[in-house]
Amino acid sequence: MAHSHHHDMPQAGEDLTKQYALLEKLLEHWAEHNEEHNKEYEKWSAAMKTAGKDDISAQIDKAVAAVNQANEALNAALALVKKDSAQ
């Protein structure tokens, strides 16, 4: 299933304040969206573990960890955007 939405990219020369406002919303959205996916991944991992498919479950768990790591980076970027925009 592919996503059917897109996010507008900043235009060259666009005001940094406007870019930060958009980026802040996007970073929050992306992290929340990732969390929604992770909940589904965790359900599937548990289902595979219950079915005795530990190898599949382990691979899904790796994906969960990778998404968690991505969210850490997105949240770090969000903190920097908020810090810069407050100055």
C-alpha cells in the first residue's frame, strides 16, 4: 500500500521562519506516523512469534528498532528546529 499524499518542499529563497514552521509540523507528523506503523509491526511480530515463526518475528523486531532509531533522529531534528526558531 503506497501513501497517496505528499508534502510540499520549501521553495528557493523562501523565508526560513516559514520553512521552520512547515518542517516542525512535518517532523511531528512523520514521527507520529512511524509510531502508528510500529504498533502494526509489533502486532505482526507477536503473531509470528505465536505461530512459531521466530525468525520472521526477529526480522520484524529489527524493523521496529530501526523505526525507533529514525524517530530519535526526527525528534532530535525537531528539537533543533524549535531551538533555532525560538532565537
